[in-house]
Amino acid sequence: MPDHPHSFAGCSRIAALVRAILITVLALCASISVAASASAHGFTSVVFADITSAGSGTARVELQLEYDLLVVSAADAENDDALFREGTAAFEDEDAAAQSAALEAHADTVLHYVADRFTVSADGTACTPARAGEITMTVQEGVPYAVFVLHEQCPPTSDGHVVTSTLFADEEGYVTGTKTLVTYALDLQSGSAALEAAHPSFSTQQSVLERFWEFFTLGAEHLLTGIDHILFLLALIAGSRRLREIVLAATAFTLAHSVTFILAATGLVSAPAAIVEPVIALSIAIVAAWYLWRIWRRGAAATELDTRTGTLGLDRAGWLRLGVVFLFGLVHGLGFASALGIDEPWSWTLLWSLLVFNLGIEAVQIGIILLVFPVLALLRHRAPRAELWVTGLLALGVTAVGLFWFVQRVLSL
């Protein structure tokens, strides 16, 4: 399509906008090292807590904590060098029995560390914790977790219980963020909550709206801090020439990852992170490279859709792209589920909160589309060649990042 008669004049008027977009592309590429660090083991952590009534004013708390973080944090906080040596050796040997034995041998150290940072209180009075049973081991997303049970003896209460978690705090220096995901059936109430440094406590009497907001913001934060999912979305936007295309692509992606997200939550589908994470990285590269291929195959004509469109305004290539996006969306759904450690069968207690978590993801996704796509549409109208350069550079940068991550994640298997 020939340039608009005033396209070159338009370029000068939107030069600042183009520069801003190019700076964004460079920033995304520069974030490779940051994102690579963020994906490293131990950079962030998730704690799982299940709290139920055990009768006679006793609350049963089952905790699952990342094993190596528990070892180094408890050993450092309690000055227990022996725990560090024995626990680290068991971790390096990947010996679950030795890991459990190391924690059992230093159970007082571990209990003291955990009891100071995970508390249950009633009417402003702290419950008294006592360990119940042996410490065992499990695995969450390929990472060893320690499992142990506490019985919290609480005073009588009419206002419910307050749960507070400051486990693996940022100032300890081993993580940059820890989320504690709590499911509970206590005080004739049941539900779930997400605790973090900014909001470390919740009450079993909290409202439905408060629970909704916690998981909605958790989902929004997950997408905003998940550079891989943002890059996938940017690749979809860059390769979409009309609003209809991005709406259909985003809808296909949303439906797909919602399906696997729910199936994972109910234990019907699971896949190891060692497979999911490389495929997510590869999906980013493929979707971005698809647009580069269109540019190479059609040249400047790639800025326009084929006129031979069928159902929903898509040609054969458009439908093929939609199918690919749907398939990759299924994999991304497993990635979203792994962010909450969803790999236990029939997690119905968390299901409602997971759906709200998904809504938070969608809100951010829609926000990114509303911010980026109109800018590209304006460029396409006022300066088609500039828009082609911007989207081409964006796609090239995203492809490079996706391939980098794919190789990195495969080599780390």
C-alpha cells in the first residue's frame, strides 16, 4: 500500500512515540539477564499451608516449605551450623530420606524458626504450637519440599483466627519474595488466602470481597512480573494487523490457558516444569518469528491482510496461527498453575480463588492490549513504514529472547 501523502510529515510528529517504543523493545531485550536470574531456583518461593480444626480449641496446620531455603534460613537464624552442613549435603545428594533425617535431627531448630514466622492467634492471643508427627518430604514442580504438621492450641474465640506468615523474608537475603498460599476450614468458614510481605496476615472472618481482591491482585502481579507471558502477548500484538485478529488471538489464548489451568487445579492434567518451561519459551519465539516470516515472504505487503478472507475475516494462514496460539495457550495454562503449585488432585478448596487469580491475569492482558495495539494502529495509519520497522524490531527482539530462554531451560534439565 503506498504511503499516506503526509506520512513523512506524520513521522516527525510521532517521532517521540516511535523512540519510546524502540526504547521499550531494547529494555525488553536487556531484561534477559534479569529474567534469567528471576527464574533461578530460590529467587522466589511459595509456601503452602493447610489449616483445619482438630477440635478442643486446636488448629491443625500442615506446612510445605522449600527444603533448601528452610535449611539455610533456619540454620542462619538459629546459628545451627550442623543443620546447614547436613541439610546441604542431603540436598546436593538429592536424597529425600537424608533430607528428612537432617531436619528431624534438628527439629527444635526448624520448629523455632517456623513458629516465629508462621503464627496463628485468637482474640489477640498467640496460639501455642507443637509439632505433630515426623517431618516428611514431597516435591513441588521438581523442587524438594519439607512437610510437617503443627498443632496450635488456641484460646476460645468468637472473632475467628488470624494467620500471619513472614517465612523466608526478603531481609534474610535468600529470596526477593515469598508468597504463602493458605487453604483453611476453621471457625465454620472455609476458603483460601495469599499472604506476602505487603499483606502478611488474614482473618478467617475476612469477607468474600477481601478474598477476591487478594487473588485478583496475585494474578495481576504474576502476569506483570512474568516477562515470558508478556513477551508472548506482545508477539501476538505485533503480528496482528487488525483489532479483530488480536481479539481472536487473545480470546483463543485465554480459553486455552483457562482450560489447562482448571484441569491442573482439579488434578486431571499435570506436566513437569522441565517440559512446560522450555515449551513456553519456544512458543514465544515461534509466535514472534511467525510475523518475521510474513515480512520476509510478503515484504511491505505484510502490513496488510489478504483480501481473500473467510469466516471471522481470517484466511487460511490466520486460522493456522489461531490454532497454534490455542495450543501454546494450553501450555501457558500449566505455567500459570505451577505459579501456585497446583499439582495435587482435586484442589477444590482453591478452585474459586484460582478462577479469581485467572481474572487478574486477564485484566492485565487486556490492559496491555489496550495500551499497545492503539499505538501500533496509529503508526500504521500515519507512517506505515515506521510501524513496520517498530513491529519488526519488536518481533525480532522477542524471538531472540524466546530462543535464548529455550536453550537456557533445555540446558538446565
